[in-house]
Amino acid sequence: MAARFAKVAVLPFALLLTQCADGTLSSVEPPAVQAENEDHRLREALAALESGDPETAWFRLWDMAIEGDPAAQVHLARLYREGTGIPADPRIERRWIEHAATAGHPLAQYRLGELYEAGGGDAVSRQAAALWYERSAAQGHAPARQALARLRGQLASPAN
């Protein structure tokens, strides 16, 4: 058993060494290039969706979402919400929205606020919704500002 763990620990180090040419990682792209590649991949996925190929869109969005791209996570969540090319699944939609929201994506934060607000009429759910609306609004998302103002009015109301 110990030998198996030793091989697992050495393998990533060996791969790292093979990627190093002159003491730096040769396969690491500058952040600007990475961002451009991500934008291109996202545009391709959305183009596939618009052209009526939700399966291709799903696979491309899935790959990017797994890699941690918040914009892809939001779009993937939308596919699960709408059931576009896949069965609708609100639980999976929520997981992707939560990932993107915690990464700071304003639309995901707004959407998570909506999910909390719709999910329960209790004060705790509305407080959580207000928190996510506030985070989204702080980034300039206008619908979040409106939802936050409306919800704060409800929370301040004596009936609540």
C-alpha cells in the first residue's frame, strides 16, 4: 500500500519536471492569453447553443465549468434550469450557481439570491437572498440592486 502512495506522490513531480525547460514552466500561458482562450471557448459553446447544438454546448461548458470558469458555470446552470439538451435538474443548477457565486460572478450571485428568496419564505432564506443580492449589486448588477431594495423593504416591514 505504501509503495502505491509513493508512486502517486512522485508522478505529479515527474510531470512537473518534464514541463520545465530552463527552470520555468514552459506550458504556462500568460494570464492575458489564458483569458483570451477562455473567452474564445465560451463564445464557441454559446454559438453551438444558438445554432441548435445543445449537446456540443453542454460538453464545452462542462469542461470549462469543471476547470473553474464562473461564466461557464452560470451558462451550464442555465442549461440545467431550462432543460436545454439535457433533463432539467434544479439541484445541479443550484450547485453550479453556488460555485460561480462564490467565485464572485455577479449574475450567479443574483441568481443565487433568487433561489434563496424562492426557496423559503422564512426570514433566514430572505436574509441569505439579501446577502447575495447585495454582493451582486456591489458589482453593479442593476437587477440585484432592484431586488435588494424590494427585499429590504419587505424585511423592514413590521408584518415580517
